[in-house]
Amino acid sequence: MSVARRRLFIAAELPEDLRQELVLLQQRLRRSNPPVRWVDPATMHLTLWFLGDVAEEQLPHLTLALTDAFADQVAVTVHLTHVGAFPNVRRPSVIWAGLADDQHGLRAWYASLARQLDPLGFPAESRPFQPHLTLGRVRREASAEQQTRLGATIRTMTVSVRDTWSLRHIALFQSELHPEGPRHTPLARVDLVE
């Protein structure tokens, strides 16, 4: 008998005005008509920890870990830093907007999650945590020339670093992949104080 599994991740939910700022960035990038699947603004979030396919019986443990990880944490004020791409702007496959906070609260969140999740069998990634918001994914059929043009566009993008937003809601999400795009359902939520 197979064990029921769910595709899970932990993320900070975004305030609506930050989503609208990200939509404006997407619109600026769309002008050159790049071969990109754009992220639906309704599903935008700041991924803190991708858990992968998890056995259903681990849900109570993950919910408790989420609550414990954020018991002593506070909301974090963030600002956009720049637009970038993974693996790099020369060969972009994922386009994102970088995030930073002056008090290093995002890194504190990540470290607190690591302390709770590692004992449950979810170790931290070997690469450093790089807070970012995914704007779109380059289509597989994109030519090298299209990727080069897109990379040049990304390099010219600027963001306002004056605007700030408060991240106050953290959730354990289930992600279901569908042809029209992913559907994210919150299974547990923690609300942080300012």
C-alpha cells in the first residue's frame, strides 16, 4: 500500500501592494515579448523552505515545527533590491526580484526553521538562503538569442528601494501542479506581530 504524499513548502505570504509592485516589474519585462511563463500574482510568495513530497503523517509534526519556529519571531520589513535570474542573467531560466531587510530578520526566520526542520529530516540546502520572489520561468524552447536578449533586459531593470513592505504571515502550503499553473493551499498559518 502506498503512503499518501503531499508536495509542501513553507512561505511568507505577500501583502497586496507588494504583489502589485511585482506585477509592474512583470509588465516592464513583458514589453520585449520574451518566451516566459509568468507567475500568477495570486500565487506569488516568498519561499522559505521547500519540503518536497512529504508523507501525510508528517503534517502534524510540520505544523508544530512551523509554530515553534516562529514563536519568538516578529514581522520583517523588506524592500526590493534588484531583478536577477537563475542560474545567471547570461542564461536565465528563472526571473526573480531580490528581497532584503535591514535587520536580517529573513535570515533569522530561515535559521529558526532550520533548527525545527532538520530533526524532522528536512536539512537546510547547501547553498546560502537567497530571498527572492519568482516573476517568471523561461520556456524550454527559448533560443540562445532570446535568452541573451532577455538577460540584457534584466540587466537594465531598476527597482525602487525606497518602498518597504511588512511580511507578517507565514504558512505551510500544499502545492498542486496543474496545466494552467500551480495551486497553493495553506494548511497551517502563523501570524507575526510587528
